[in-house]
Amino acid sequence: MPSRGKPMPRLAYIGFGEVAFHQAAGLTREGLRDIKAFVDGPRHRPPYSAEFRAWAATAGVELVDHIEELCRTSEVIISAVSPSSAAVVAKQCAPHLLQDHLYVDLNSCAPHQKEVVAQLVEPSGARFVDAALMGGAPDGGHRQPLYVSGPGAEAFRELMSPLGMQIFVLDQRVGTASTFKMIRSVATKGYLALLWEVGIAARVRVSTLIALGMSSGHLAWARRSPLSQRLRGLWCEGRATSYDERRRWSTV
């Protein structure tokens, strides 16, 4: 919990999907109040439905109808939209930003896309934060590790860490955090793909070897994935009897 003598940050989200919902819900439990969100997507946009407003309210979030209102009532703005919309919403937001704003781009964009967004935001004087969420928001909510870089990275950490957010500052350059996430994703997802390729070949050639290392504690994360569970079920039940069928499942 933050110290009582320190004012709470005024937080707002552009976009309010799964990531923003779980993050905001956790921050609300920590005591943060008056979180705002603006949404203008294919499914939800002003005027919002009563159901969408009620869902946002369960996370302690009030939906606002105009992006100008969102900027006027906040100091930390987190962009949590689709990667293709990141530059669009930054351009809409930029005319309403001031020097005391922190603009945090949480979207899974390539480093050069983060640089484009930063160039749209920084002429306003607002400080940009390149943020990379490690893992899924439902797993850890607001405590899910967040790696950040850019001019506003340290200020963002100082504001939000007292509320329980696990924020790791890499450096002051835009693109460092997104590059880190990209490299990590290639390593972890590539490792899992290689694991299954080896497992498929092993099962074809060695009938007693059902899954390489699947009982090892260090691969518990792999066993929990939907693809892992489906393949393991096929192997254990003996239904996938041909290499071609296993190849088909490995691409699901």
C-alpha cells in the first residue's frame, strides 16, 4: 500500500480489454481510486452499453466519452489497444497532453513502432514510456512483471511501484523494452516449438518415450499451455498414430 502522505497517481487507460481490466482491478484492490478509461473500438465505443459500463466498474474504472476528458483528469495514461491502433490513438491523444503527463505504451509493438508513437507524443512535452508486459495479465494482474524504458520510465516506476506494480527500468531509450520482449518471446516460444518437434519425432520412433522432459519441474509452464495439454492427451491415449497427424496437431 502507498504511504498515506503521498498523493495517489491519477491513472487512465486508452482501451479497456483483458490487460487493462486485470491491471486496474489489482490497482483498485491496492487502494487506487478514480481510474478512467476511454474506448473507441469495433465492439465498444461511446455511448457505452450499460453492460460494458458495469463490467468496467467491477474493476473500479469509470468510462469517459471523450479522449480530451481522459487527458484532462489524469497524469498517467496507459495505452492498451491493438498494436495496429497504437499510433492512431497516440495521434488523437497528443493535442491534449501536457508536460506533466506520462504516456505509457503497453502495446505489443515492434521497437520501430514504439519510436513512431514516441515521436507523436513527445512534442507535447509529455514523457513517453515504452512498456513490455511479461506474461498474461490474468496471471498476475497489476503485479505481472513490467519492463520499461524511455524518458518517463523512472518516473513511472516511482509513481506505480508503491501500488504493488513490479516495474523494472531498463534504460532511457525508446525501443529497449519492446526489443527485450521480442527477444524473450522468440526464445521461449521457439524453445517450446522445438520441444514438440523433438517429442513428435521421439514418439514416432520410440514408443515408450511419450514426452521428453514433461515430468520435469522446470517444464511445468509448458505442461500448462493448451497446446501442451492437447498433444499430451493424444500421446497418452495413443490416438495419434501417424507422424502426419502429429504434425497437424503441432501447428494448432
